[in-house]
Amino acid sequence: MFSFQVFDHPMPRGFQNRFSTQYRCYSVSMLAGPNDRSDVEKGGKIIMPPSALDQLSRLNITYPMLFKLTNKNSDRMTHCGVLEFVADEGICYLPHWMMQNLLLEEGGLVQVESVNLMVATYSKFQPQSPDFLDITNPKAVLENALRNFACLTTGDVIAINYNEKIYELRVMETKPDKAVSIIECDMNVDFDAPLGYKEPERRPQHQEDLAEEEADPSSYADMDTGFRAFTGSGNRLDGKTKGIEPNPAPLTASDIKRGIPNYDFKIGRITFIRNSRPQPRRTLEDDEALNRFIAFSGEGQSLRKKGRKP
């Protein structure tokens, strides 16, 4: 009996499970076919050829399939997931924002490698425009948009589509690693100040007090001034317009109806006034009259006289 051993040392398991190849990348707009594939632009997944699926199925890789994309010419890299395996052989299709991060042009070479990423626990984003503040609930919008992403890489500028407008956000920080998976994870999201955002200037308190004291009474025209006579316009029977313009009396500062300030106001305390009119004070005579009152103690009168009929 003879036994033959081709390899003196078995191949390492990590090498067997690794997928690594090069493709020419194009944007999704170059994808041939009648169907609109704008959904690829809204996420962080790519389209690969069927041969990649055949190679991946032969390898004992972990799911979900995550890949590292590297542009060796510019030394830029990012991470992504895969959406479909329907591209032509030797070609892969990337979202436009991903090609911008990798500094790739149409037809450029990109290295695709399978990787395993840790599950995300925290991420921080910086909007690239102050227009992002116009969104009513930015966290909910971002959470809905990240459903189309498989992973995040620190330093990337991702693009999300909301209300027919593209918003760009830079990934400032991710935990527990610089590249994380966001599939079925519980991730805390935080926002940094948008790029180009300026805090509104606040005037000192003493300047606001001086502005209130020096207010012009003519600026109180929009306040509740009560009834003012002869402020309407009139009509003449002969149809002429002469003398029908209103001629109201000039408004003075004493005519302005302003609220009565609460001089007992203290910061941090809210007072709810149920009745603005002061209650009348009870006197000693009122208390004595209330004590002397006994219900059903009076005498009644009858219109019918008592007695027998004659």
C-alpha cells in the first residue's frame, strides 16, 4: 500500500474563504436594460457579475456578503454590500457617490475583496449643507435611508434621497471600528453641526431692555388698540371719491392696551391665574348672617282659607 500526499501543509482556512478579484466599474446609469435602477443610487450596495456568485458559493464565507473596495491608484477604500449578480462579466456597477469617494472614473479598475465587519453600535454624521436642518425629523429620515446600506466606513460621504432632493452626509465616526456592518443592529446616531452652519447671534440682555424702552409708539399699530372711531371708509351717493378716505385720530402711547406685568414673577416658576378678578373680602357681618341662616325655617302663606263651607 502506498499513500500520496500532494501538499505537505494544508492550505490555511482564511485563504480558502477569501474572495478577491478586480473589476472595471461603471456608474448605475451605464447599466443596460429597460428597467430603471435608480434604487442602486439610494443605497450602499453594488451589482456584480454572475461569476462572482459562483465563486462565493464555493467558498465558506459568512453572510451577509460584505466587500472591501479599493482603488490602488489613489489609495482610497470603502466597504459595501451586494444587491444583485446580473452585471456583465468583468464589470461591476457602483452608486455615483461611491465612485466619488474612491476617485474612480468610468471604466476604472477596482479591487473587490470579501470581508467580515463588526456590528455597529454608534455612528456620527455631519451634513454637508445647512439645508439638512430643514427636515422635520432628520433621525427618522436617516434611519429609513440606511435600510438600503449594508455597512459604513469612517470618512465616506454618503448620499441619501429625501423628498426628491439629495443630501450628502460625511461619516465622522463609527464604533466599534472604522468600518462596521449596520445590518440588524441597534445603533445610536448622532449629528455634528452642518458644514457652513453659523450659530445665530444673540444680543445681550441689557441691549434687549434698551430696545424695549426706546420703542416707537408708531410700531404698536399691529397691537390690540381696541375700538378706534372714524377708521373706516365711506361711500357717497353721487359716486365721487372725494372725502371718503378715513381720517382717524393719531395714535398715542397712552392709547396702547398693554398687559399688566406680574411683578412677583420668578425665573423657573409658572403661575396659572384662574380668575383675574380679585375675590371680595368677607366681613364680620357677612359671617354672622351666614351663621344665622337656617334652611327651611320660614313660614308659608296659603291663598285658600281654612274652614268648612256654610
